[in-house]
Amino acid sequence: MGSFSLSSFGDLPLPEQVAAATHASLLLFFLFFASARRVFACAIRRIPAPKDDVRSPHPVRGDSGCDRFVIVGYWFKITSFCCFFVFFLQAAVLGYETVTFLTRDAESRDYTLLYLPAVQGLAWLVLGSSVFHCKFKALAKFPFLIRLWWFISFIFCLYTGYLDTEGLITNLISLNSHILANYASSPALAFLLVASIRGVTSVELYMAHGDLREPLFAGEEEEGCLRVTPYSEAGLFSLATLSWLDSLLLLGAKRPLELRDVPLLSTKERSKTCYKILNSNWERLKAENPENQPSLALAIFRSFWKEAAFNAIFAGLFTAVSYVGPYLISYFVDYLSGNIAFPHEGYILASIFFAAKLIETLTTRQWYLGVDILGMHVRSALTAMVYRKGLRLSSTSRQSHTSGEIVNYMAVDVQRIGDYSWYLHDIWMLPLQIILALAILYKNVGIASVATLVATIVSIIVTIPLAKIQEEYQDNLMAAKDERMRKTSECLRNMRILKLQAWEDRYRLKLEEMRNVEFKWLKKTLYAQSVITFIFWGSPIFVSVVTFATSILLGGHLTAGGVLSALATFRILQEPLRNFPDLISMIAQTKVSLGRISGFLQEEELQEDATIVVPRGLTNNAIEIKDGEFCWDPSSATPTVSGIQLKVEKGMRIAVCGIEYILMALASKTVVYVTHQVEFLPAADKILVLKDGRIIQAGRYEELLQAGTDFNALVSAHHEAIETMDILEDSSEPNRKRLTSSPSNIDQMKSEALEDELPSERKAIKEKKKVKRMRKKQLAQEEERERGRVSLKVYLSYMAAAYRGTLIPLIVLAQIMFQVLQIAGNWWMAWANPQTRGDKPKTNSVVLLVVYMSLAFGSSLFVFIRSVLVATFGLAAAQKLFLRMLRTVFRAPMSFFDSTPAGRILNRVSNDIWC
């Protein structure tokens, strides 16, 4: 008769003994730890919580108006499901074994079959409940003990599964409920292993404080946007899998993202931090050698070299593992042909291919993310430097750099410098890729790899004159674009005058002429790029033909495996060779942009010590000038205004007559206005009369009239001009009064207007003014944006913008022919050569090379045709859209320019309409 005793525990198989003992130990330790923590918490309940416990999700008693809610992500739901899935599996096994145990007779009952499912079922029930409890505590990460439990459970599952599989194959054991449960739980335990490494629960706690959620100022962002991006605190697994984006992607899948949904950048990623680092290095370079022009490229390198160096690690790993496939493909072809070098060779090769591809994928993602972040840092820092420089430009420097030019610096040049981060590592990766390619080719074609090196060098040398041509075209293109942007900015600033004088069409035609000059250089640049694309798509083909021809002439024996390995190597080498013209072009463009921005950053600024700001309360003067000298041109020997002595007390109104009209402040403030209009002078507390750049008289209106001299002559001339005009009174308005030059009449008019207004009318006037100010404040609306997918209508309208879309089928056909001929060339080389050593080739060497060259250069020709067609289509579409937009803008009413910032329009005509 079976009996229940601990001695029967030893009758279990060793894996089940270890599993039961481990789960029992983990369960006891978990319960002991939870109980001890509860007792310890009760003992110190009255002790205030440390600062690290501030993020506790439990609501504070007495904190009325505080609503707490938790958002649970899919990751937590799947994790909880896996825990309870394993529990239900063990419960099912326990139920099945219990039924089987009860249906047997007393002599054959075996209690040992109940040990493992009972212990595991109880353990996973406690574990699942603990995991689910993390939701109520709003923990950001799972406890360490739970994660350790998951990790150990997966290891035991693998170990037990291996032993069970081996036993089933060798017929040592038969299939039972324990084995089925172990197999069924392996996917869930594999997911829990990932969860144990990742550690994140995807549970987020939000606190709503009623009125406290309202922003302090109108237009301020909501509290939700004050969360810092999870990228700043992401772990290794989260960074490798980019899972720190999960919460944002899940939210974006439910509804369109708003600005408040996007978390803030961490401090080190923000534009202010990047600007401070770059600006400090720039100023340090200027101080180290004041006589020579500092290098902006060197300042950028000093500021962000650590990020570039860390990113270079991923680029190097990607380069190394990308050549694993071409190196081993010949061995794999030999294995498929029946030449097995060692046992399990196929599995090992397949595992190496998989591991190399996995590493290549991970390193590629990190490399691309790294260059994106590096480019973002450079762009944000340079944009801030250019913008702040534009605020400090002197009057002379501002004459040579309009707002349109400055916008062009930030929209085009800064963007180009930031985009260079994508090509940064190509400078050293290209030689490394060539070395690895030559090593693989030497293994397959022998000494013919020297011809590969020669052909590669020839391909690179050809790019030198092309790079110079590209740089010349780029210089002329940017110069033409700057000139057009300068004139566009001037037109936008003075659009009201253009419309009043009906000059819109005249200036629009001038801008179109300038666009035509820019379009000419843009056309040359793109067509030159098409030639470069053809040359460098043909370069790998040229290299492969030279290599195979040399190998055949030297008597080498090519096999299908060697040819496929060489073609795979050429295909990888094709990428850097194809990108090399883009690298040369990008270097040329970046060099031009660096020079332009560097020159702008060294322009003369306003003198920082020219004015001294005195704290409030230390003096009663609002403005004080001592021996002031002012001029428009610093190189001029004679200043425009000199010998200025002036003190303006707070609240005074100062008039300066003799030069242009400039209103500097409101009437209720301290005002200094410069005018020729004499009717405004009686209201001034002090009048300065200028002649030949110097103050010749100063005083009140009546004092200067009595003194005679120049001011009296100016006023007399004004009155004579007024008297010559025939001014008629409107008899329908008896209450209308003529404006005279007497200050007493002006004050009398003000007092009468105030007396006539009733309190209710004053209130109504104030309300109308308030509404008017609010409307003026909200006149510039936010830029519209579309939500969801781009409609097919947008693509169709763009395709029909040039030549009514007739080029689109030709572009698609050229791309298809290019791909077909490339595949045909590779297939031909693999088919015509012998499959293994000793086999005979299916054709002679001449036919082999002629057919391959025809197919290869045919594919390059279709690449050239595609590039020319794409450039032609893009140029025509861009020009048509630009002209249509320009004419629409110039025909728009003034309300459009009042409600649309000029920078928004300049961005459209500078960056969006390119090609």
C-alpha cells in the first residue's frame, strides 16, 4: 500500500527533486521576506519616510482633491498572464494526477506524482498574486526576488526539457503529464526570462490634484508633458531593443499624439546644454588664437567627440559582422554539395549566420539611433548659436545679413552640418571594408585580389574631379539661394507697401527671375549627381569584372561557392562605393556650410559695454547719455551724431527734430521720439534740435520759439506750408475741432473728452480695447497639420505636378530593369561556373565574361536613366510648386500676412520647395 512520507521524495527523478526543492525554498524565502518586511514596516510606521520614498503611490490621508489612477501597459498584462498560465498548467497536472491517484487501487497509489505539481502550483499562485499586486503599488520595476524566480524557472525548464527530449528519443521514458506541462510552459517562461532581464512593469502612476493641474499661465503645457523621456534611465535590454519607446508607441496607436504626450528631453540632451558646450569650445578657440580664423569643425569635434567615438563602436561591429556571411557562404555551398567538413556543420553554419545577422541588426539600430542623436545635438547647438548671434549683430553687420539669410543659415546650412553625422564614420569605414573585402577575395580568387585593389583605387580617384565640380555647383547654388531669400525677406517685410503701391507683380517677377538663376545651378547639381550615381553603381561591376577576368587569365579555377562569396563581397563593397560620391558631395556641402556659418559667427556685434543698465531705484533718470557718438558706418571718419549730452527723467517726453521719424515707446511711458512733424512738438517736455550731427538747441517748445534761430525757422516753414493748403471744415460735424499747435488746446481737448465720457462708456471702451488686444494676441494661429495617413490624393497630385505624371511609369520601369539585370548577372555567374572543384564549367571564359559584363553594365545604365528621370521630374515638380506658391502668396490679402509669421513663409520657400 502506498504511503505519504518524506522518504518517498527520494524516489523522484533528480530533475523533479531539484525543481520541487528549489520552488519550495523560493516560496518559503518569499513568504519569510514578505512577512519580515511587513513586521519591519509596522515597527517603524511612525518614522518619516526618506526622500527616496517620495514616489510611493499610496494616497496621503487628508489630501483632499488628489485623484490617483494607474495606467497598465500590455507588457504587465502579458507578464501577469504568463505567471497565471504556468499556475493553471500545474493546477491541471495536479488535478489530473489526483484523479489518476484516486482511481487506482490502494496498493498502486504513488504519492510522489503529486509532489512537484503541488509545490509548483502553490509557488506560482503566490508568485502570480505578487506580480498582480505590483499594479496596486504602481511599481516601476518588478522586485528582484520575482525576477530571480523567473530566471531560475526558465533554466530548470530548459534543463528538464533537454532531459525529457533525450529520454523520449532513446525510449527511456514515456510521455506523461509532467513532460507535457513542461513543454507547454516553455514559451511563457521564455517571455518571463525576458521580463526578468528587462525588469520594467509598464505600470505608470498619475496624480490628479484638481485645480493644481491647471497651468499657472495661459498657454503653458500640461503636467503630463513634464515627464522626462524614459531613454535617460533605460537599461541595457531596453536600449538594445528600443523598448523604452513602447509606452509612447502604444499611446500613438490609440490616438494621434499631441505635444503634451511627448516627454521632455533629459538635461544633457537639451538644446541649452548642447549650446553651452559648443559655445564654450568656440569661444576657447577664438581666445587661443585671436589672429587666425577659428575652426567651427574643430569646435564641434571637441564638443561631441565622445558621442561620435561611442557610436563608432557600433559602426565597427556592424562592419565586421556584415562580412561573416560572404566569408562563410563558400563553406555553406560546399556543405550543400555534399562536402561535409565536420559533424553538425550545417547547424553550426546556420547558427553563425543567425548570430551574425542578429548582431548586425542590433548594431545597425544603435548606430542609426546614435547618429540621429548626434546630429540632433549639433543642429540644436548651431541653431541656438546662429539665433543668438542674430540678436547681437551690429547695424553694419545687419546690412550684409538679412533675416532671410539668417533663416537660411538655420534651415539649410545647420541642417546639412547635422546630416553629416550620417557620413562621419564612412571616412574610416571605407578603408576597413576594402581590407576585409580583399581578405575574403584573396581566399576565393587568390592573387587576382590585387586587381580588385587596383580597380577600387581607380574608382575612388575618378571621384576627385567630380567632387570639385560638385563643390563649385554647390557654392553657386547657395549664393543664388541666399540672394533670393534676401529679396523674399525684404518683400515680406514690406508687403503692405507693395500692395498699397500695386507693386506685387513687379517684385514677384524679380523673385521668379532670381529663382530661375537658382534653378539653373540646381539642375546642374542634380544632373552631375546622376552622372556620379552611374559611375559609382558601375564601379562595383567594374571591380568584379576586373577581378574575375584576372583570375581566369591567371588560370584560377572559379567555383559556384567562390563566385557567390565574391559576389556577396562585391555587393557589400558596393554600398560604401556607392555612398562614396554622396560622401564627397556631403563633405563639399558641409565645408561650404561650415564656412558660411563660421563667417557669420565672427561678424561684428553690438558693443556690450556701450550701455550700462542701472538697477531700479538708484537713479531718477531713465536715459542718460554722456559725450555720445553714433554713426551708421564704423569706418567713417566723421560720426553721424556726436557730442550728445542728455538726461531724461522718468515719465518725460523728449522730442528730437532734424532727422528721421522714429517712435520709441508709448505715450504713457518715458518717450524719446524723433520727428519732422512739428504738431507733435508742443506735447514734449524737452526738445533737442540737431544740425550737422550736433545738438544746437535744447528746451521746451515755447522757450525755443522765443529764442528764435533754427528752431523758429523750422516751425515757421511748417506753418507756411500748412497755410498754403486749402483745408475745409466739414459742416456736418460742428463738434469737430481743428488741431492746433498750442499745448493748452491739446490738454483742453483731452480734459473735455474725459468729462464727456460716462463711467459706463469708459468701461465699455476698456472692454473693447481688451477684446481688441486679445484678438491681436491670437492673430497668429498655430500651423495646421494633417492627422493620420497621407492620402493617396496627395501622392497623385505630386506625381501629376510634372509632365502630367508621364515620367512615373518610366522611372518604375527603369528601376525594375535595374533589379532584373542585377539578379540575372548574379545567377549567370553562379550557374555558368562549376559547382565544386573538379566539375567542368558550362561555358568558356570569354562568353562567361561578355554575358556578365553586358548584364552588369546594362543594370548600371538603367540606374543612370532612373537618376536622370527622377532629377528631371523633381526639378519640374519643384519649380511648378514654387511658382504656384509664390503667386498665391503675393496675391494673398494683408490679413494673411498679419496672421502668418514671416518665418513660416520663409521656411516654405527655402527648405520645403527644394527638389
